[in-house]
Amino acid sequence: MAIKSLQLASVARLVDVCTSRHQPYLTVTENLDQGDLKKYLTEIRLSEGHLMMSDQSSLLRQATAGFQYLSDRNRIHKDVATRNCLVSRHLLIKISDLCLCVDGYEDDYVLETPAVSGQYRPLQWMSPEAIFRDEFTKENDVWSFDVFMWEVTVLARQPYEGLTNAEVITAIGNSRALEELDSCPDDLYEIMQSCWLKEPVDRPTFELICGLL
């Protein structure tokens, strides 16, 4: 399979795939000892701990390198979020795609957007073109990575917390940025704002983001 050829330190390795005429197919992927990054960050927040700025920067640089690697090979992730990254006790991370395999994150998905119904979509992480036209591109991944960066700085709080799905759709349609909190450095928030630009062509590439972090 083509995906098995994707080898990078920051990308989880696909070990094997079990296929048969009976659904669903099964995949065996690399795993790390601390589970997914969203769970790791949430545990820090709930214990009233904090993430050192150097660790925050390391996580973001690793993730950017991984998503740049995928982008350079014309791979579109479609669900960039901390729940889809694995983390080790040494804060090494690997990009994966565990979204529908992990219990407890059902609230991160909706079954209806203005463009489609009956299919799971990560609404709070989606760009305007993904929400309104169901278009998933590298530029949509960049928009979602913006929310990923925000998640890391706020220890996995829920994006657009307190808003209904309809209000989230309106907010994203108006390119409303997530709020800047004290835990987010100003220079990082400037990068994030550039990723939230409404026109996909105006957003930075992962290569550019990697150079800025």
C-alpha cells in the first residue's frame, strides 16, 4: 500500500492491514506509551499542571515537520487534531489517524454540515471550504493545524467551547479566530492568525510554518 511507504520519525508507521470481503478492514499501526496527545494534554490541565514553553515548542515543531512531510507527498490528512497524534513519555510525537478508533471523542464530530450529511466531520477543526463545499485540501489541513496549535497552547480545551454547531458554522464562515489566551505567545498567535485566512491561497504552507516556529 502507498501509505506504508510514508516513513518519518514524526509519522506513525502502518505495520499491516488485514483485508477480507467482510467489513470492517483492520489496520495495525505503531503506538506510543502515553496514548494520544489530546488525552495527554487534558490530563495535565485537569491536574492543574502546565506545559513548559520549550516542550510546547518542541511538540509544535515535530508536528509541523510531520504534516509538511505528508503535504510534500500530496497526502491530505483531513482530520488534523491533537487526538490524532501519539505521544511518548519523552514528548516525542507521531502523526496518526485514530479519530474513529478512539472512544470518548464522539463530541468532536458531527454527522451533518451544510455540505454533507450522514458522514462524520470534525466541525470545529474544519475550514470554511470544507464546511460549505466539503473540499479537503492541503490548505484545509493548514487551517486545522491552526486549531491544533491552539489546542497545544490551551492544553486541549474544546475549540469554540459553549457555541452550538450552528454558531460554530457561522463563526468559521466569518473567519472568527479562536481567542488568544495568556498561555499562547504573541508570535505564535500571529502564525495562527495567518492560517485562519478565509481564502485558502492566502494561508501559509507547512514548509513556511516550519520555518517560523
